[in-house]
Amino acid sequence: MSMLFCTPSVFVIGDEYEILLNAKENGILYLEIGGEEYFEENAGVLATERAYARIRVPQAALDEAKRYTVVYRKTVDHKAYFSEMGEPMRRTFAFQPIVKKDDIRIYHLSDVHSGFENAKGCAAYFGDQTDLFIMNGDIAEVEEHEDFTRVAAFLGEVAGGRIPIVFVRGNHDTRGKLSHFYTDYFPANGKDTYFTFTVGPIFGVALDCGEDKPDDYIYGAEYGFKSAYAGINRFAAFRRRELTWLRALEKSDKPYRLAISHICPMQTTARAGCEFDIEREVYTEYSKELTRLGTQLMLCGHIHHPYLILPGDGQSLLPHSFPILVCPTSKRTDDGFVLTGAALTLSEGKAHFAFTDEKKGHLREGELSL
């Protein structure tokens, strides 16, 4: 893998795959799949002064080929005329599409907070039998471009460039001086980080609630009455744009219908009235739209301990018609970083779940009818 910084990642977005490539040096990156070439071009021009690319490919093409070849050409000298580029170098990766209709094994992780070694232990739960990874936000904060490539390296090691990934932004992924580059690296429709996805028998809605406090939130006296976000955030407008998008979606006929969100819109906090209890009006409409779309199960993170919320059980701030699985546990202790995730198996109209740690131990398990 001498030309690549890390193993590629195959993200699911819409009815396509988006493959993230990272090279060690600046150059052209593109893909060969089933005799076709796929590029990330900008109005006909390929980037030469960077070492990464996000390339969209049709799911059908990669599902059929079950392999893709990364092609890299090092930038020697990009000039107005007679540019010099290195000779093509190639590396081929196997891919594992979801072709079965049942017994779909999914591993859900969020709130990794750069604890990559722990997260790799959790993600190994199903081993080679994993069909899909869901990375549900707060993977790392972003102070420098290397923070993006560290996440890419983690994803490449976990999924091996072989297993598809649904990748969702969390509130900590919006923080840091280079966080506005998120959509250069990870799945988005233009600059919008919410999207639908279809993979195998699954239809999903991936939501992004942005930050967990109001845009104009001011810390208390003990913090000197300072603005938390200093006018940087515009998430109130972002959420309303997301709601308009939600209202335009049509219900899928896929047998499994999921919603993914780092922050749970129906339970932004367990403490009603605190600074995290925001956007009730907007999030009530989110819930209505997810019900209209036939959502059977929602997967969330953010609240650093694992639990299940059933419709009408009194835990949520807002009503919802579907169960919500909240996982992870993510905390730093005197003994180090502790992380758990959720192993999910979809089969015969049911979802079996287990909260698991990096040693494959079960904290809790159960089964839901979908």
C-alpha cells in the first residue's frame, strides 16, 4: 500500500457508494470498476494539489464487480501547459455487498472521541460476518487536516475497504478550526450532511442535529459569561432546511427502515428545561416525518450510556412511534478510556440488539419486533 496513506472507506449515501481515498503525497486519484473509470472532477478538472478524493460510484456497478482498483498518479509539476504526472500505480480491494435479505449484521459505534484502539476492539464483534458499519458521530474533533486522515485510517482498518459504512456527523465533529472542511472528506449532498441511504434490504434516513445547545448559548458566570460558539454556528436555520428536506422524502418499500442521528431529536437530554432541551417545535416535526416514512427503529448516540427508549414509556421529551436504541458508553476513567457499541442483527422482521464492549462482553441484549 505504498502509494496510499490508509485503506479506503466505502460509504453508503443515497443509492450510491462514496469511496474515500487518501494518498501519501499529492496526486490524481481515481477508480477502476468493471472496466469503467470513476473520478471526482470539478467542472472537468481533477485535483492535483491534494492527497485525497471522494468518488461516487453506482451501487450496482460495485455490487456486481465485488472489487475496485485505486489508481494513483503522483503530481510532479502541475503547470498551465505540459504538466508532469507520475506513472499510474494501482491497488485492488475486495468489496462485500449486502445481497442477502435477512440476518443482516450491523455494528453501531458513536462517541469514539479519538479512542480508536478501543473502538477497533468493539467493531470486531461480528468479525468477517459484519455486513454494515454505522459510525454515528463524535468520532473526533477537527483542529488540523491530520485529524481527518486519522479518522480515515481508523475507518480503513475497521472495515478493511471491504464492508460498507454509514457515516453520520455528530456535534463534536462540528467543532475545531477546520471543522468546516468536513464535507470535503465525508459523505454529504453538496454542503448538507443529512441524506437517505439504501443498501441491501435497508432504507435509512441519516439526520444531523448539529450542536447540542442553541447557537447563541452563553455559559454561566463561572465561565465568565462567554459565548459558547462566538457566532460561528447557524444550526437553527440548518435544522429548518433539514426539515424541509425530510418533508419531501417518499416512503420506501424496503423491509427494514432505519433512522440514524447522533443526537436523538426526541430526547436531546434527560433534564427537561436545561440548555440541551432545544428545538422542541422543529424536532416534533422531525418525529412526525419519520413516522410518515415508516421508521421502524432509530439509532442514536451522544448520551454516553446505552439504553432503549420505547414509544410512550415516558423517557422522551417528545412523542415518537418507533423504538430508539441509544448507545454508546464512552468515558475516560483512571484506568483509561471505556467504550461500548451496539451489535444489531436484522432478521425475519425483528431486530436483536446487544450492547457490547471491546472484549465482546454483553452489557445488555434484547429483541424488538419491527
